[in-house]
Amino acid sequence: MNDTLHFPPATGIGSLPGTDAREAAKAATGSFEDFPHLPELPARGPGADMIGRTAGLLVELYARVEPSGWRIGDRPGRDTRRARSWLGEDLDALEEFTQGYEGLLKVQAVGPWTLAAALELKNGEAALSDPGACRDLAASLAEGLRLHLEEVRRRVPGARLVLQLDEPSLTAVLRGQVKTASGYRTHRAVDRQTVEGTLRDVVGVHDGGPVVVHSCAADVPFALLHRTGVAGISFDFSLLTERDDEAIGEAVEGGTRLFAGVVPGADAPLSDPAGSVMGVRTLWRRLGLRPGLLPEAVTVTPECGLAGASPGYARSAYAHCVRAARSLADNPE
């Protein structure tokens, strides 16, 4: 699947500033004409944030907002209804701006491990503390994602959907760095095979469609993600170290697409487009990969979501991603 799929050269991560769904959909579809995404607008409040939004997708599991964060409850309440209502608003706006669209379209949701690290059980501890709760959560998420993808297909029938799983807490889960409710201890590291197996199960829900895993944390587990069969890995390029080289090289040679986050996620002066992708060219030389492979293997994105940026900067950042990707294609060396 990875070999035959042609990913366009640039896209966004997911979140945008502001509260206007139509403006956000217009920005995402207008900036990335061949690879738009469903925007997320966390500034609207709880339920529009990435955890709340994904909690609203769960099947037969519900969550509500407590002072400490999102907590799993017994029945859908106001917070679940609000999350679903905002998602519906975002889908309405996306549908409006994708009439007749045929091509790749990306939708995002929080992955099973970041969700398990963020959602609390009734006792206030993260679901991550209970292996049974982690399994239930992953199964509920998988079914919720299946239904969500069906809904997006119905609204944008010409699109080929790309599912992005946001896993910023994945490295912390693997290393036992997720803090307990008291803040004094950390939850035990989850076995790598368990992490990999659960991810593979959730990835499989897209039924042969392309899945990308995104993490803007340091030390992304490239080798583990490559083994799960994802089509792409999305990351903050500025956090890479040479320790990652071998795993990245193997992933690329195995057909995994790199979604290189090279444009700052918050307001910052933007260098010339060629300068933004200079590090990508340097990495390629270090890996000894063929320069001509670059545009075939790399999609340019912002480093992370743009929820904290100003609206003007977010639009500039998207345009900059497109120009930087063009520079990479025109001059891979």
C-alpha cells in the first residue's frame, strides 16, 4: 500500500486558531488544494480540545470534564454532546468547501496511548494504570473511528481518507514517564509489544487505508511505528537527533512517508522556503539516500498544530509549507 500511494507535498497537522469552523475549513482546503485536512479549533473550549474531541468519538464509553481533566463516566452528558456538536459543525464546514473534491483528505484523532494517558478513571488515575481499561478504551476508539471515517466518506464521497493518530504521549508511555494523579510518581512503562499490538489494531480499523501517526514530542519511536504498518510518521523535525538516523532510514526504505514538521507552530519569523527544508536535505545526505527520492518520501508540515498561533500567522505558515515543499521538489540536492 505504501509503495503505490502518492502523498502530496504539503499539508497541515490539525488544529488552527479561532472559533469559526467555516474560516478554518476555508484555510485548510484553500491552502492545501490536493491534501486538505479537517480542522480542529480548541479555542472553543472543552470538547473542542483534542482529548475531548476524540472522547466524543468513543462508542459505549463517555467522558466528562472534571477540574483535573477528562474523566470516563457512565453515560453521555453535556460535555460529550458539546464535543459531538462541534465536530458536526466542523464536518458541515468541511463538506461545504470540498464539494466535488477528489483526492486525499486527512482527518485526525488522538491515538490509543495518548488517550489512555489523558483520560482518568473514576478513581482519578489515568486509564493507563489499568491494562483492562486500556484494552476497552482502544476497542471503543477503534469502533468510534470506523464510524467517524464512514461519516466523512458519506460527506466527501470523492475523497480518499488519510487517518492521522495523534500520539504526543507515546514516548512517555513507553518510558514510564506519565505522572500519577498525585504527581509524585509515574505510571509503569507499558511493554513495547503491547503498545505496538494495540496501535496495529487501531491502525487496522482504516481497512487498508493510509494511517499516519503524529507526535511533536522528542524521541519519536520510529522503528516501532514503522513495524505497525503505518503509511507515514509525522514529527517535529527540530527535535530529531542523529540517534534517530538509522530508524528513519529503515522506515523510508520500507516505504514509510515522513511528514516533516519544519515550519514553527507558533508566531515566528519565517525563513525563506529553501532554508526551512535545508535540514531535510542534510538528513538525506547523512542517510545516504538518493536526492531524487526526497519529494517522493517527504510531506512538509508545520512542527505541530497551530492552535496557539495568530490567524494571520497560521495562514502564512500554511502557504510557507507549500512553498518549502516546492523548493524541495525543485532542488532536492
